[in-house]
Amino acid sequence: MTSDRIWPPLFERLKTTTGASDQDLQALAALPFTLRHYRENQTVLRDGEQPSECCLIADGFCMRAKTIADGRRQILSIHIPGDLPNLQNLHYAAMDHDLVALSDCTLAFIGHRALKDLIRERPGVGDMFWRDTLVDAAISREWIVNVGQRSTYNRLAHLIVELRERLRLIGRVIDNTFAIPLTQEQLGEAMGVTSVHTNRILRDLRIDGVLELQRGTVKIFDEHKLQELAQFDGRYLHLSPSA
Amino acid sequence: MTSDRIWPPLFERLKTTTGASDQDLQALAALPFTLRHYRENQTVLRDGEQPSECCLIADGFCMRAKTIADGRRQILSIHIPGDLPNLQNLHYAAMDHDLVALSDCTLAFIGHRALKDLIRERPGVGDMFWRDTLVDAAISREWIVNVGQRSTYNRLAHLIVELRERLRLIGRVIDNTFAIPLTQEQLGEAMGVTSVHTNRILRDLRIDGVLELQRGTVKIFDEHKLQELAQFDGRYLHLSPSA
DNA sequence: CGTTGGGTTGATCGGTATCAAATAGCGTGG
DNA sequence: CCACGCTATTTGATACCGATCAACCCAACG
């Protein structure tokens, strides 16, 4: 994978959500990076680890997750190409959760040193990153709402719509069909329910003609019904910079 | 309330969690601000609003909350003196949730213009704030775990321990007793359960001799049991800067 | 006082966990 | 190509947690 294919999703997103300038993005693209490949289910960064690099998802999906004492696990976020899932390590050395590959994926690692130098030289890059972490935080807050208040049926609809909107931004939605490479077990861990229950909710969505999920791919059949279930208000994604 | 009493909780927190320098803090303390008072339950900032100032909680408690279409509400975070609950508005104009006073409280409003000027002059102040928003995000992630995976009994214990640790940092815990000015209805909205169920869980905690909550004040009786229930791992609060 | 907003308790219902078992899909090696 | 084994998916039966509905209690306060 060449540099040409690594940056576009990130740039697309930063331009749209943070209003990044072309100069700042060009400076970013000049940074050296190391590509590493991970396989489905492989842990990229472990809770407590202190990485000296930030990673950019070049291809594939990852997730943040926390495991509690009794072994139960909560998925905190799903990350797609163009995401910087451990940008926070620029400021806090230690991970407070795991970063795990959901699918086979390619990550570009960029050293903290180089990033910090760039930010010092071009404060606009720092602002851009800060904004990025703010959108990340806004997504986490919506995730709390999802887990705390919505019925599982609506919850799953919301999760799917959010992911679709983010994928759409980087051109990964075709014909209202897109990848969501989570097992039902993992979908359950994202929603705070069991895999058995997730399976039944998926069946309901299928029977109701809303959507179908097979081997990591979702097809939306009834957009109107889906909207109604998800009650999705995408302002929190800040798809226009607006600042 | 004079300037002397407004800054200490924030400074205490920033020194501990972001490793802020005295010079940066002094520069911060020189900023002009406007004090405003809010009464219990009063909305400070409404979803969609575009404030031109950031507020510092000088006294009292606030919360972030989101209300969904069917009227259900999720409390996203609890804010205590020294918190900057809408720092994100420096970068994103519009609120994507409500900020509401949980108790009568006093907020110091600082204009975005002045803050941005200071950040440009002293990049260390910007870093400090960025870090602050990162801790905020880490707290949100733990909140997801709490709502998604823990039993209500353990969930309430965790919520109480987290709040205690944050209050301890600003010197508001005495004799393992501290303020938590939420009604049972609100505690329920924070945990994603009803007020009736919250009431029963509180009764259980009382009967089991763990703690007592009366008129907005918690007293811990059995610290050991509480720890066991909460399974609290405070690393996410970043109580030492460590970067 | 009377009013009001929280808190408390009981009865019942529904959603979700749990346990168990069968089925389907997929990669590997014979 | 088929047999095997692993993992994910699917379905059923049952138990339990927490929602809902309804009442009542209590303390603060005008």
C-alpha cells in the first residue's frame, strides 16, 4: 500500500469535520510512517501499554474495548479507515482500553515526535487534531445514550446508521450496502446485550424488511423504517466544520 | 465570589491531571470572566445553542444530558467545581447536548476570543485544555462501560466512587462523606434505569451497610465492600500527568 | 396549614439473560 | 473432493432483572 492510498480517508474526514486547510494536510502527508498489518481479532494496543506512535487506519476496521473484572467486555467505539484511534496517546502515554482489529487491517504508525514537531510548527494541525478528538468524544456521548436509553431494536438501528454516515463520508457505502465486520457476539458487546439477543433482534429487523446483515455486510432495504427506528440526529458527528 | 475562590479547583485538577505549569495557570487566572448564577434544574446551555464563552464551574454541580425523541433522557456526565463542561465549544460552535445545573451554582464565563488569544500566545495552555478534553472523553468511555456491562448495584457503586475520586481531588470529601446532589430520578437517568429501581438499589446498599444517600449527601460506611462492588480502576482519570 | 416534589413500597408485566442444543459456514488436511 | 473441526448463527425453554402502574408517605416550604 502506497502513501496515495493511506491518506485520502483521513483527509476527506478532516476536511469535512474540522475544516482542515490544504497546507496543513500536505504537511501531514509528508510525515514518515510505518505500515503494519494485523489480523482479525488481533490486539493492536493493550490496556496499559504506552505506545510511542499514533496509528492511522489505512484499511480495515478496529474497535476500542474495555474488559471488566468479571470478564465482560464493552466495545466503546468502532473505527474505520481514516480514523486515528489512539490520538490521545500524544498527551497521555498509557492506554486505558484495548485497541483490537475487527477485520484484517493495515495501520500506518506515525511517531509522536514527528507529530509533535509538526504541531509546534503548524498550530493549525494541532487544532485539527484537537477537533478530531472532540468529535470522537461526541461519538462516545451518543454511544452512552444509545446503550442507556434506546430499546435494543432501536439501538441496533442507531448503531448501523451512525456507522453508515461515517462510512459514507469516506466513500464506502454503495447501494446502501456497506461493511460492518462484527460478529453477533461483538455487536452484543457494543450494545450491552448478549449474542443470543442480538441474533433475535437481527432476525426481527430482517423479518420486518428493514435490513439484512450477512457475513459482515449490511444491506438496507427500508430506509424510511430505519430512520424511524434510529431517530438519528447526526449533528454530533459535526459533518460540517461550523466552528 | 472573588477570583481567589473561582480558580483553585480548576488549578488543582489541571496540575494533577495535566501537569500544568504555574506560568500557564497564572496567565489563565488573568483572564476576564463574568459570573452568573443558576438555580437547581435550570438549563445553562441548550442543545443546538452556540455559546461564545466557555464556562468554569466555580461552585455547585452541573450535568450534561441528552433527550431523545420519545422523551427519555440520558445523563452523560456530572460536573463539579473546577470543571469546564463546554470547552468543546472553542472548536465546535453548537452544543450537541444540554448543560443543566444540578444544584444552585455559580459559573464563571470566559470569552472564546480571550481564550483563543491566550492559547495562541501560550501553546502550553492549549495543550492543557486539550488534555482536559481527553480526560473528559476517557470518563465518557468508562461511563459507557458502566451503563453497558455492570449490574445496577455495581453500576451505582462505580458512579459513586468515580465522583468521590474527582471530588477528593478538589478537597470536597470529608470523612468519606460528600455531595451528590441528584434526585433518584436523575441517578436513574445517569444509569439508564428508572427512579423506582434506583430507589430499590439504594435501599439494598443501605441495608447491606455499604453507604447511605440522604438529601444529596453520601456517607460511605463500608469502604471495602464498596471497592469490591465498584471494581474501580481510576487510571482513566489520569490523576497523574504521566505524559 | 395545604401543596408539592421527592422518596418508598407493592403487584404485575415484559425484555433480556441464561442454559442448552441444533444447524450452518468455512478453512484445513487427508 | 470429502471429512473434519472450529466458530458463528439460530432456535427453544426457563428464570430473573428491571419497567410499569399505582398508591402512599414524608419533609420542605409558601
